Amino acid sequence: MRTETNAAAAPARRTVRYVEHIMGMPISLALRGRHVDDDAACRAWAAATAILREADRVFSTYRADSYISRLGRGELGVEDCPPEVAEVLALGAAAERESAGAFSVRGLRRDGAVVLDPSGVVKGWAVERAAAELENLEDTDFCLSAGGDMTCRTLHPDVAPWRIGIEDPADPGRILAVVPVFTGAVATSGTAHRGQHLVDARTGRPPTGVASVTVVAASLTRADVDATAAYAHGREAAHWLETRPGRSGLVVWDDGTTTTVEPVLPQT
Amino acid sequence: MTAVKKIVLWLMSTLTVLVLLFGYHTSTSSTASASGESSVVVPVPSGTGTTSSDTSSATGTTSAPSANSTSSSSGTSPSTSSSAGRAATSTTVTGDSASTRWGPVQVRLAVRNGTITDVSVVEYPSSNGKDKQINARALPILVQETLKAQNAQIDMVSGATVTSDGYLKSLQSALDKAGL
């Protein structure tokens, strides 16, 4: 009780940051509150990064010896893999169904071969599991980002929310919008940094008309999948996102204009 | 075990079958988003020094600048429309209160020399405990085309996936360095 009062009385909390590179991307953590740089914080950070490394070992399509690569080549069955594989494939299958096929864990390679690639689901899922380690930090807020997709927690409603900048896909040195997030997730799909690696699974081709889609949701797994699926819908990105219950977000079109999507509000 | 074998056989052909078989995984791992989750999008007037005055609900009541305002002295000017002024002026502009299902949400811009220097949320729905709980997830998105990153006071950057190769020149990298 006393802790809460003290925390509320000291809104200007110091933020401490950590960065490591895992899964080929920067993992950034910001902590504020009681445990920001003590042993507990370091242990939680180590545990969180260990989870991400393990996810990389299991799911990386860049590693020929990962479970997912061997599964994709037919060398293993799901029963030979850790149970997380089935969980992730189920998430991917649900996303495929809910996106009417625009999202898929089966990627089409350039040569036309179908490859198993659940990375569109894995990142959000893995980061949420890693964040569970941070949730054990008492009286501590966190914002954990993996290459631009993040999940945040704020314990005390009186402190300022995390402020998430949404980058301009045409100029990643600028931001187009700010999302204040107390507790929740933000994910963005686009091609600014990696070139055209996202395709509409229905056609195997890059979507047109859209530059990036940012989705705000309670769960990063859902935000990540919805951002990817919405992006795959191309010019229908905003319309599709509107159909998702409770989602909101920002669609940046390839001409630089933007559309904000918010949940359909009932008449009051 | 035999059931698992069957799953293996189906995996490559029809992944949608897995939805039915493993549906409980999906539901357990996404309970947080099953209900109540939501967020709010509040457009910010994109001109400089102008309120969105096209509706009569503009309140014109701006209280003291929020804690995270910069040192720019913020005069309150709820209906300034002279964006062409060259003088070094600081203005605080408050947008219309946007009506949401949980109550009004209102945002405020600090404008200095025609540049947005700060965006803050001045009004969250908070009339009762339930609202406050929902509000923990109610996340206004503030769209401001001219918002400069260096002025935005942001904690993290969301964008298309940054690879480790591209990280060094990324905004997030600058943020991480600043915080170390």
C-alpha cells in the first residue's frame, strides 16, 4: 500500500535501458520503477533474453538445424518437436483463417516451393513469453521491444504512459505518430528496413498501396499477427483492420497519407 | 500418441485443421485479448496553432502544461489560427474532446515556432474504477505529420522490423544510447 503511494508521488521515474541482439534483431528493454538496474532487474533481463534465444533455436528459418526447419523438410513430425511448435502453428493457422488467407505460415518461395515459415507469429509470441519474466519484477514498469514490436506494462495509473513513436516508412528517421501506452502491445508491419519480404499469401506477391500498418492491442501476439495480416491486405488494410474486434491502429499508405483505425463505437 | 501422428500427417496439407485440434492453445494464449481490449484513436489537428474548431465542442479550457512539457512557456490559445506568424511564439493547442465509449478523450499540442514540440493527453475517461481499468489499455494514437522525432519524447519506436544490420542508424538505437 505504502509502495503504491510513494510511486504515485514520484511520477518522474528513471528509465534504464538494455539492448541485445537476438533472432537477428535488436531487443530493447526499458525499465522504470523499483528494479531497474539491480540484481533482480539483471536476472529478469537474462531470463527474458534466454527465452528469446531458445525461441530462435526452435523457430528460426535461417537455421537449418532448427526444429521448424527440420519440420518443414519433413525430417520431423510435430510430436518430435517441443510443444511450443504446435502452439505456434495453431496460432498461425488461426491467423490464416481469420485473415481469409492473406496471412499464412506457409511461405511461397520465389521458385514456387511452399515452405513452412511461422516467423510472422513467432516474434510476438516469443516476446510475450519473455515479458512474463519481467512481470515478476515488483513495482516495476517495462517496455520490451523486438525489432520494433513491443509489449508494455505500467502498474500505476498516475505515472506517464510509455510513449511509442511510430516511424515514417518513407523516412525511418522520422516518426509519424505517438501512441501513449500504459499496458498493451504495439506492432508494425511494413517493408521499410527489409525490403519486400512480406507477401499476400493468397497471391505470393507483395501487397500494393500500403507502406506500413501499426496495430495496438492488449496482446503482442495478436497485434503482430493482425499488423501482418492487415498489411497483406494492401489497399484493404484499413477496412480489414476495422473488422477486428477491439483493434486500433494506423495505416500508412504508399503516398504518405494515413488512416487511423479505431474500434467501432456503439451509439451511447 | 496416435492422435499426434495423425496431426503430423495433416500438418502439411491443411493447417486449418490444427485450429480445431489445438484450439485450446489459442484460447488460452489469447485470453488477454478476448474481451475488453480496446484502444482509442484520437486525431490531432495537423495544422500549426489551430484547434479543430469546426465543432462547437471545443472546450477552450487548457490547464497548466503537463509534467512532460518542455521549457517552452505555453500560453493557452484555444483558437489560434495564425500559423504564418514568424515570431518565436509558443502556443498550447487543445484539440476537441473526442467522444469514446468510455468517455471523453482529449489531446493537447505544444507548438513552438510552428513546430509541434509536445503532444499530451489531457483527458482520459476516469470517472469510475472500471473506466480506469479499461483506460489502462485505452491508447490514443496521436497522429501528427510534422512531429519531429527529436522533440517527441518517445520511449520506443515501432516500425517495420529493424534488423540488427539496420539498427545502428535507427531511431531506436539513438534512444537506447541516450538512456544508457
